[in-house]
Amino acid sequence: MIKNIIFDIGNVLMTFSPVTYYKEIFHDEALTEKVCQAIFSHDAWLKYDQGVLFMKDLYEIYHKEYPQYQTEIDIILKDWMKLMQPMKISFSLMQRLKKEGYHIYILSNISKDSADYLKANQSFFDWSDGCVLSYEEKIVKPDTRIYQILLKRYNLKAEECLFIDDNEKNIIAAKEMGIHGITLDHSDQIETYVNTYLEKTTC
């Protein structure tokens, strides 16, 4: 029986679609795609989430590697956190599950800057029973050690946990640990996906 619901943040609780957001600012979709790819798919961004690189490091790395995009890079890095918007359906689901007696946890690859911003502007951390964040652990999903930290810290049984993430690799890693998983490929369907899974596992 599932007793614990674990939420990722990006594209599960908060939108994370840089191209959609910045094409409205740059008014050039091709340029926006190139710049967002350069920034958000770079290994430096993962290390930023891992807590081993900081914003000042990103400016230095990206300016050096992509001088042709320096203006756009500066615009994005200055206030990139604003592209994250609350996913109201997910918020509602989290609150309902909490009221129904499920324990709620957060497991996310996230930088300190982003976590601080969300804690100051959103309420879902307050609804959770605990969280494991990559920048604090210096480990990022899908490294199975970060799942082990969550299970051990909160004394959870893997088979009693359901993890929701938008990245299939992260779900595969969770399942290797014995954790149930849902890959969220359509954010507006999260409630249907979760309800269906919970019904299936309680039959």
C-alpha cells in the first residue's frame, strides 16, 4: 500500500519551460532555443543544481563558451527563476493527498538560489513532511544515493512510496530502489495518473 507521495518540483509542482518563457522576451524562437539549450542543457547547470557551482561561475562559464549570446545569457541568468510558475492542479492534488492521510515529500534537483526563491514565494514546502534537495546533498538524480538519503532520513519503506517526476531516467532509478514511479509527461493529467495508480495499488 502506498503511504508516501514524493514530488519532484520542475514540471511537477512548478513549470519549467525556458523556451516558452523566453521566446516572449527575445521574439525569436530559433535564437531562444539555441540560448536555452546552451544554458539549461550544459553540464554547468547540473553542477549548479548539485551545489558545486554558483551563479558567478555560470556567468563566467557561459560568457567564455558562448560570447555570441552574452546579452541573452545575462538576461536569463539575472531572473531565470521567474520562468517557474505554480502548477495549480498539482498544488491542489498535494493538499488533497495530505488531507487524506498520505505523507508528502519533495525530492528535487534544484539550486540553492531556486530553493530559496521558492521557499519565499510558494507554500508547498510547508505542506511537505520532508524534502531532499540536490544542492544540499551534492548529489543529483538519477544517482540512486539521493533516493537512499530520502528513505533513510525519513525512515520510509521503498515499496510504500510513489514518486512523481517528469524525467523517465529519474523514475527508472527510483524503481531500481523499489520505489513506485510515475513519469509525468502531461502535467494537466497528474491527478488522473496518481488517482489511477493509487487505485491500482490498493485493489
